Amino acid sequence: SVPTASLGPRAADTPSVLFGVLGVLALVLALSLTAFVWVCCQRAPPGARSRTPYRFVHMLKSAHIYPETLGERRHPLATLKPLTQPVGRSGESPRQGPAQSPDAAAVPAKAVGAPVEAPELGTLSFSLQHDERKEALLVHVKEARGLPPADELAATTTDPCVKLLILPERRFRGQTRVLRGTRDPVFDETFAFYGLSAVQMEGSEITFAVLSFGRLSREEVIGEVTVPLAGIAAGPEVVAFCRHIVPRGMQKPAGVGELLVSLSFTQADSRLTVVILKARGLHKRDTGSSLGAACVKVSAFAGSERVLKRKTRVRRASSGALFNESFEVALGGGATSLELLVVVHAGAGDEELGRVVLGAGAASPRARQHWQEVRAGGDAAGRPLARWHALQPC
């Protein structure tokens, strides 16, 4: 008979061991798959980061990338000054409690000078501070709210920035960075403009041009905000503003124009030479429309008595006019002041537009300083000193 082979205990346990190994492998695979899914879920979607790229820029404010401070050397151009205060999670800086301007407590329903049908272009918040000792103007561009979309293809977003320009010098300018994909940008940037004395501040204004970079256009002007600098008091006080953005050209200028005048004085014969160089920004105060033709009448006074009366030739003046005419005044005869009167030639007759008074009785500190500098610095050479003067409306 043939002997029969019998299975031992080890052969009988082989299927159980195999099933156990497979179970462990399945468990490890399940745990690995679960961990992979959990890690992927913890990652932010790519779209979330692309919507707020400016938050990364705000974190760089604590690093002194731009180390120039107010105490360093003056520079005629705008210098970006870093802020040292912490930035909150919402991207806004904590409130510092600046002083409010008279019109900053509540945003007016319509901007001054803008027509009723002006489109809603949002608001711009900023603050101004003037340091008279260092002749520096600090401009803090805080944020904009409710900007319109750049184009119809990007109906909910825009890529805005703000350009700053101080008139009439035009050499003071700056620009914020471009923030991507937002209609409510928080810029939180400070610019320091050096070389602006209190006298220069009186006849200057600052313009904020809000720009947008859309998909179909390189640069598009959304609107602008213009603020006169004459009312900004020198000192540590910060004046905050919140203004409606209006279309470019829809804000009426505060005055009626400016006149560029050159003065030179010689001590030998006490003779003052007045040169009427040119005018700019001439317009009617009530309508803001430009002019057809204009001339300048020059009068010298000794007290209340007129001792000299001259006038320039009539020049075409759509908004500016080039005169370049000189007159001589003998101050030895008792003349103590000058009056420069801009007269508009219209069809119905002449109309007085505005005047500049130099010398005694000058209402403008800029005009008084111009007169004093020429009289004090007069020499045999009679070096001229030219200054822009804002016309006082008649």
C-alpha cells in the first residue's frame, strides 16, 4: 500500500498568514491615502492667493527696504517712506487718531465742482502733514473704496495705483505700487516731499490721479482728487481726508490762474525792473471756461496814490499767455507797492479777472517774501528773481 502524506500544522497556517499580510498592506495603503488627501485639503487653492497678492507686500513694511527718513538729506523727488506700525490681518494699519479735516467727518454726496450726473468712481482716503522746519510734506495714501472695474471682461476686479503730483512746481511727484485684482485697495504708503516751504505751500495743490491697469489697456485714468495745500497748517498735526474721486477735468480750479513775474532791483538808482513773463491756468471763476485774450495792467502806488500806470499788449490766452514784457519803476519816487491786474478782453467789453499785489499791502506771504528778497538782495547787477503768484479773483 502507498503511504498517505498528511499536512502538518505549519502548512495549515499558510493561508492565514497570507491573509494577514494582505490586510496589513491594505491598512497601510488606506492610511497613506487618507494622509495624502488631508494634506491636499490643507493647502489653499491657487485662486485664493492670486486674489490678494498685496498682503505679502504689506508684510515687508517691517523690513527697512527704504531706509530714508525725514531727518536725512532733502531730495526734490518723492521718497517712499516705510511705516513701522504693525499691519492687521485685514491688511489695514491700526488707527493713529489723526486730526480730521472739516470735510473729512463725512464724505459729501457729490464732490465740489462735479456735476450731478458725475459717475460714482469711489472714494480715496489719505492724510497730509507739513514739517515747516524741514520743509517737508508727508503724504499718506491709505486706501480707496468702490473703484469701478477696469473693463467688462474683468467686471469684478481692477489693478489700481495712485499717482501724486504737486502743482504748480510739477517736480514733486510719486506713485504707489499696483495692487492686483481688487476694487478696494489698501495702499498704506507714505511719501515725503522735501523742499516745500510754508510760502510755497500757500500757492500749491496736490493731485491724486487714480489709475487702473486692465487686460485690454496699459493704463487708464479712473479719476482724480485735488486738494489745495494752503490750508495745511505746519506742525505735528496730521490732517485726514476722505474725498470722492471725480473724472479728470471735472473739478473746477480753486483760483482763476497764475502769473509768472520777475523782479530785479538796483541799489544805485533805486530802480525796480518788473518783467511780466507769462500766465497759466486762466479761466473764469464762475464757469471755469478758458479765455479768448488778455493783458496785464501794471500800476505802482505810493501809499494810496498811483504813480505809474502801464499795460502789456493783448495776448491770446486760451488758458495761458506769453507776455515777456518789462517795465521800470523808480522806487526813489516813493513807490511802495505794485498791482498787476489781469484783464480779459471779451466781446461785451473788458473784464477784470484777478490781481497780484506786491510790496506794502500784499495779502499773500509769497508776494511779500518775493518783494522783500528782491529789495534786500538788490545789487549793481540787478539779478532777477522770478516767482509764480496766484491771482486773487476780482
